[in-house]
Amino acid sequence: MKFNLIDKIELLTDERIVAVKYVSLAEEYLADHFPTFPVLPGVMMLEAATQASTWLLHRRQKFAHSLVVLKEARNVKYGNFVAPGNFLRLNIEFHKPTESGGATFKVTGTVNESTAVQARLELAA
């Protein structure tokens, strides 16, 4: 099953992307996470960050690679919950290219201007 977790791209340059994931109670994975306290799962935050980072890498490489995958997630830290009715704003900065044809990225995700997730992602092409 594939989830499209980027609802809006607010900014896209060769160095940075700002993307938004709106969280709705209608999303099926919220039924199990958690039934009495639905929040966006941490793995979905990472997937949204990966999808946004992929857009940035594709732009930098002019869509030279059809497939880009997450190779590694480092220094992942979670903060505030992202509940239905809120949105996760991902600010992702290009860090450096890698030998695999991919790159590393610095991720900061916020909800209500508070940190929800931080990480370093490495994508491989």
C-alpha cells in the first residue's frame, strides 16, 4: 500500500523544500494509532519527510533517476504529537551528495510551531 503524505509544497528550490501534510481523522491508519488518542505515527512522519526529500533530490538532479529510496534515517527525534485537525510542516534542507547518486538531508518537522520530528535522511538513487 502506498500513502501519499505530501498534501502541499509551499517552497521548492535546489537547496530546500517546505512541504505540508494535513492530518484528517478520516485517514485509515489513525484507527489503530491510537484508538482513544489518534496521532500521526512517527513512521508516517518519516515517510512524509522521505517523500518531500525525494522531490528535492529529483529537482536537483532534473529527474535523472526514476527510483529514489530511503537508505538511512539517523538522529531521529520526536517531539510534539500531530493530531487530526493539525498539520505537519516539513522544512528539509539539502546537506550533501553521496556516492550512491543520492544525498543527505536535514529534516525539521513542526506542528503549531513546535518540533514534531527531527532527523538526518540519506536517500539513494
